[in-house]
Amino acid sequence: MAAQLPSSFSERMMDMLGTDYNQFADSYKETPYGGVRVNTLKISVESLKALSTLGLEPIPWCPTGFYTENGARPGKHPHYHAGLYYIQEPSAMAPVELLNIEPGDRVLDLCAAPGGKSTQISAKLLGEGLLVSNDLHPERTKALAKNLELYGVRNGIVLNESPEHIAAAFPLFFDKILIDAPCSGEGMFRKDEDMVKQWDSGTPAKYASMQRDILRSAATALAPGGILVYSTCTFATEENEEIIAEFISEHPQFSVVTVGGTGSFAPGFGELSGTARLWPHKVKGEGHFMAVLQHGGIRLSMEERDHIEVKLNESARTTVPKGAAHVKSSNKSEGRRGKEGKPSHKPTGGADRGRQVSGDEQALTAYGNFVRDQLGWEPKGYPVLFGDHLYISPLPKERLNGLKTIRPGWYVGQIRNGRFIPGHPMATALHPEESCRSVSLSSTNHEAISYLKGETLSISQERLSIRIGSAQKGYVLVCIDGYSAGWGKWQDGILKNEYPAGWRWM
């Protein structure tokens, strides 16, 4: 790397690593490793390996992760735009693997932007349960929401909240919590020279104070028997082992679960040897720290949990003030702005409540007609209407009252002039067999790229896959090599392109 490591950082690392320091320092002369992680919500690992030309090499700590060859440009391939893989630094794939997520879990990704770990969590949930992805910085939630939409997440909610507000809204609620904590970023010095320029000897202490507060809030949101994974991309013990030791002393109901793994994980320091580190001179990846914390309480059965949730939902409907939720749009690429202007995503209540009920009924009727004619099945979840925008949420709308909500669920579309217009995120989360009409474009010719650029295509009727009993004319799920990428509207051999401007191939 070109940037010079800070002298105080080098001195501390010499004390920490001893005879290993020279090997550690030499690793900064190497090119950082690139990686992709297969999005198994859309494609299996074996199918992507058979389809891809990226030259994939397995990453030992992530069964869906692969190193890419030097010079590979995975972001410049139609498969990336179809959401078949996420481009991710290899070490960053490790923390989610330690959460031991099962379909049906309720998972909180507390510091989630730009969304790599959230998309990894969602793939493990297999569309079941709940994923709440949060980030404190409003601008960063835009990338977070877009990545969840690109990768076809149906059961996710995106928040822009403080950890303490989330904990207050969801006490003892989540089965698994990931804290990929904001940190001094020392483990990324090789990959990002700006991190070196921003660092000084007081940086770790500044972040440690923030990390303590985040962990304390998360502790109150974790259900009895749940698992919390704390991770950083830094080396400083005051942001890692010392933070965990202090947390355990304050929260005796938690214990450290020793990290096993593939042999890639080095033990943490001192009494926290059960935690894990990834060192850039020992693995093909950047620096990372991870701790797995287990709540010692007894985990409730699914039936017990559902019973409590019903009671909470009933309480929310009767005690939370109407209109308390604050939901805002952060994605400009849906075609929701422009001629129609900036949309309003505020729920209505009070004097307008009677009129809005009628409007809601009309909107849901329009949506129901689309579902019948275009899908032939109904997505499960709670319909949540904000303004003229419809989401299918894994939680009742009332449970989000009082929280700054960027996405209350799967964005399915907009009501316009009494008609339902499907949104791009609806298309990216569908499989071809879930749409009454679909067409597949090949990534090996210019056709797929033409679609991604927003161009109109000539498509013969014979190429359409039409469910028996469905009309030929209408919305078509456009796929790339058989995997959904967006909408088109077909009529008389012409596929009108519905790919949103903000997502297009540049």
C-alpha cells in the first residue's frame, strides 16, 4: 500500500504481535483480496458456479463466499444486476456465519449499512421470520434499502433509529442480533487508505464509548436464550476484548461462546480467548474481530412467542397514537418522483380517517386485482399503505409507530389513478414461476445489457413463458439467464422497458 502506517499504530501492533509483527507489516504490500457471496435467495451455489465466469475460489469461513481473481470486475456483469451475488470483502462474511441463523428467526442487524451482512442474513432466513436492518445515518440507509431490494428480500424492515429506541420498541424480542460496530477501522488500512488518514491514537477510545452504548441497548432487545454477535474491523483491544469483558461483567446473564471454525480464526487475547480474530498476515482477507455472546435464559417455543406477539400487536393497535409512525422514502430510483412529484409517505388519521379507510380499500382492491391477474398467488404479510405506496410487511403497521422507518417491508408498488403499478423491488424478489408471464434474456449477448440500459426490445410471443389461462398482454417478469431482474410490458412483439432509471447500466 502507498500510505504510511501511523507510527503509534505500528508501535502498538509490535507490542501486540511480537515476532509476528514483520509478517503482519509485510501483508500491507499485498493486494487486498476481492470476493463475492452467492445470493441463495435467488440462485444456488452450484448453479452460480456453473453459470459464472469469475473464476471462483471458496472462502473457508463462508460456504456461499468465493474469492475472485485479480482484475475481475463482478460489478460489470448482468448477473450482478440480477442480484445473483453480493460483492463483499472476504473477512466481512464471517460474523453472520457465527449467528447460526435458522429460518423463522427474528434478527436485528443493528449497524447494517450498506447492507452486505443484512443480505447474508436474509439468505439464511429463506424468506421466513423477520429481519430488521438499521443504521443511524440517514444517508447510509439509502444504499441499505436499495441492496435489500436488489437481492430480493421480502421479510425485511429498514429503520433509521438509535439502538436505544429500537430496544425500547422491541424488548426481549430478537432471537439473533448482529452488531457490526462502528470502529476505528484499523483492519481496513490495506484496503482503504482513507482509513489511515482519518486515524489517530485517540480514535479507538472515541469508538469504544459508542460501542459500549450500542451493546447495552442490544442486550435489552435480545430474547432469552438468544445469540448476539459483536464484530469490528479493527485490531485495538479496547474496542474488542476489553469491550466484551466489560459487557460480560455488567451482564452476567451473558456468556462468551467459544468460536470454533475452519482453522482460519485466531483466538482473542487474554481471558477472552474464546473470541476470534482474522489477521491479514494469516488469512486471505482483512482484519476482523468477532465475539459470540449467548443469553443464558430459556428460549421460548414458537407457540409461546406467537402468543406474546399477538398480545403486543393488540396492545399496539389500541394504545399507540394514530399517525405516530414516521415513514420516509430514501430510494429515488423507483420512478416515484418526477412528474408525480415527491411522494408523501405519511400515514393519515384524525379528521381524514373515514375518507382514508375508503381510499385504503380501493387501493387494496387494485392491488388484489393485480395479484390475481399478474401473479396468481398472494404474498403473505401485512399490507401497509403509506400515501399511495404499498408495502407487504412482516409486522403490523402499529408495531412501527414512533420509529423512523425507511422501508416498513417489501415495497410492492404504487396506486396511481385507481390502478396498481408494480414496483421494481417486487420484481427483483420474484421467481419466474411466481409470475404469470416471464421472459429470459441471455447474459452472453447484448440483449440483457440493452434491457439494463432501459432500451425497448423486440421479443416474439414464442419466447414468453405464459401460465395457462393467463393473457399474453400485460406485465412480464424480465429475467437474465432465468433469474428476475425487473418488469417489462409486452404487446404485439414489443417489450416496453420498465427498468427504473436510477438502477440502469451506465
